[in-house]
Amino acid sequence: MKKQLLIFSIFLLASFNSFAHYMWIETNSIGKVGQSQEVKVYFGEYTYGVTEKVKGDAFHKVQNFTLWVIDAQGNKSALKTSPKENFYVAKFSPKNKGTYTVVLDNNKIDVIDYTKYDFGIFKTHYHSVAKVQVGKKSNATATVNANGITVKDVSETKKTIKLQVLFKNKALAKNEVKVFVADLWTKTLKTDENGYVSFDMPWDTKYIVEITNKEEVPGTYNQKDYEFIWHCVTYTIL
């Protein structure tokens, strides 16, 4: 009996952890004019090195995402993705110098019922951002998520990252921000009254910023009622 309870507990924990997955973008932060820039889209739990396989059931549920690149002049171009084993890949070639913003958005995810975990019935809205700098002159990244949460990179130096978190185009004050680095290293910060947050990057490695916001607005999606919307944005720095 104890063994059965243990197995059941492990199953519930695994199911709940699958909810804690996120979508994120990986691309080289430095680009060159006329040179192909590769962009990868992942779904999983980067804290533990988990990346779901594209053909698996978990990734299938979040496959209806859109991927765009926005140049320094604000021109927005859709990127076509191709499936690989554990990520989708897209490519673009910068035409001019400046700051390019790669943006993923996914607001087409079925309602999830997690009342058994005391989390409720909710709809998920994923968003992800990455910056590609072409040339030395750096500008703030573009923000294009008017219906959810996003992050704008307004950094002035390479070693210190300064971000502004926005929700429906308004500064999100006093909101938790998590910074993840390899080997399970995590730092939790909070935005100030104007939605800004800063942190140093002492190591030459990948940093992933994760920010969530619970919008207490009920609704219906695909004929299923939900109690709130769980918004999540990730920002990757390579």
C-alpha cells in the first residue's frame, strides 16, 4: 500500500512539474549584416536541463506559437520554423546594423484544470524575447505584447542588464523576477515602482529571465471556462 501511495505521489509531482514548463528562445546575441542568424524555440524546464521533444505530447500542446523578428526601424517579419528533435528552428539575415528583437507569442493553449493542486482552472499565455545586436549602437528592444506580459531590455552596459517589465503596455511594479543560470543557480529580484529591474552578469554563460503574472479575469477559450490567465515571459541572454 505504501509503495502504491509513493508511486501515485511521484506521478502527481511529475504531472504538476509539467505545468511548470516554459517556452524560451535561444539565439546568438551578436549578429552580422547579411549573415544567417539561427533562432531556436524550446519548451521545458531549463532550471533542470529538461527540453521536451517536438513530437512529444507536451510540446504538441504548445505548438501553435508565432515567431517574429523586429528590426531597429520597427519593421516586423514573421519567421518560418522547422521542427527538430527537441526544438524548432528558424533563420533570418539582418539587412542593416542596429538592435533586432526576436519575439515568440503563444496565446493559443487549451485551458488546464489544476484544482487538484490548489492552483485552479486557467488559461496560459506564453511570451518570449531575445535580443540580437548588429553593430555597436545598441537600442532598447521592441515590445509587442499588448495583451500580456513582456520585457524590454534598456541596458547601457554589457555587464549589467537593465530590464523593464510591462503588462498590457503598462509598467509592472513590485513583481517577482527570476534569473536562471546553469547548475541550478537562481536569483529572485523584484521590479521597482516603474517596472525596472537590474542585475549583473559575472559569468560568461547563458542567462534566462522568467517573469509571471496572474491575471484574475475569468473567461472562456475553446468552449472551456477558466478562472484566470497565467502570463509568462522569458528573456534569454547568450
